[in-house]
Amino acid sequence: MRRYDVEVVVFEKNRVGGLLRNAYLVENFPIFPPAPGEKVCEILESRLMESGAIFLKEEVIKVSNRRVITKKGSFLFDYVVVASGTVPKRISDFEVSDKVVYEFSELPEFEKLAIYGAGDAAFDGALKALEGGKEVHLFNRGSRIRALPLLVKRARNFRRFSYHENCPVFGVKAEGDRLKLITEKGEFIFDALLICIGRVPNVSFVEKDDRTFIVGDAKGSFRQASIAMGNAVETAMEILKREGRI
């Protein structure tokens, strides 16, 4: 949009890149060599700042009738593009302390980490922790692993990685400054717990109309950064076409 000299305002409540920062390696951009998610996000942030877009570090609480409402004010636009990603499926009963999180970047200091889930996010988190020399135990409720085989293979190459199959977690208790996981196969003590049991589109704050577009993971498409970016670019071109700019 900036290439067509359109004024653009970007709202972000945390850091540019979102969940992509948690990726062990981003490998689905054919023109780039594999790189950690944090590195890719640094490049994205740099390009955003160079673009001339207005960047506002504010949390959006509602989008309605082309109006973006934040905790600090209300802003009216010609078009709104919502790229708000996803939110985690939660287990409120397990949230016994701040050592229970849903994103790797939110973890406190730890030496021994429990991960609940067996998808890409779970194995990404495991690999990041293992590369840091930590001990990781991954608990899978069933027997099916939903992660990329490449991620699974990499994790299993680490000596300090333990995989617990058909081992649902029944409960979590705070034990001083540590956590006790209660499972069908026994009780385990950890420094922290990362829950990765799935995510859903983060669009509950959006009232859709013909000038509000939802893109990327928030749209409910495949959770792939390359697809999300392509979807966003296509949406930008559609807006420019409507306005007779192309």
C-alpha cells in the first residue's frame, strides 16, 4: 500500500511478527535461507519502519464501521485490514501461576520444561528450549503427532528430550516456585509449562463489513507465514483496484 503512496496506520499491541517469533526456524520462504522466527521478525519490523507507515503501539479492542477503537482513542479509515492472528485454546484449570503460558516467548527462566501438545508449536518450543541446553518433556494426549516430521526428528536427536505418548495431563498444581503435573502415568515436577493444544482465529472484536478485510491466520486459513503474507498482499491489491489505483 505504501508503494502506491497510500497512508497506512499499523496498530500492534505487542511486537511485530506475533507468533512467528516463536518459530524455531522459518523454512517456507523459498527465496530466504532458513532463519529463526525472531530474526525474520526483525527484518519485517525493519521493513515496516522503512516503509513510511505510521506505527502505533496500541491494543485494538473493537473494529466497527471502518472505525478502529483502542484503549487510547478511536480512528476512522477508508478501509481496515485485520491481521490479528490467533488466540490459544486455554485450559483455565491449569493456569495456577505465571509459570503456565501459551507462548514460548512468555516463559519465565527455567531448566526443566513441560510442554502439553504435539503440534508444530509444541515441537518448535521444544527445539528452542533444547538448543538452549534445557530439559524438555513433551506430553501428548494421544498417539498422533501433528507436527512436521522434520521438527519431530530434530527434537528426538537431543538427549534431554522426553516424549510421553498417550499421556493426558489431568491437573497442574503449584509446588512452591515449581509446578506438579498430574498424569495417568504419574506425577512430574517442572519449572514451567507451555500449553500448545491448538489455536483459533482472533476476530471476536471485529464487526465485518464490505470495507473490512480479515487476512492471514485470523481468516482461518493454513497457519503459514508465507500464505498469510500472500493473502495480505492480494487484499491490498483488491483495495487498490476498488479505488481505481491499478
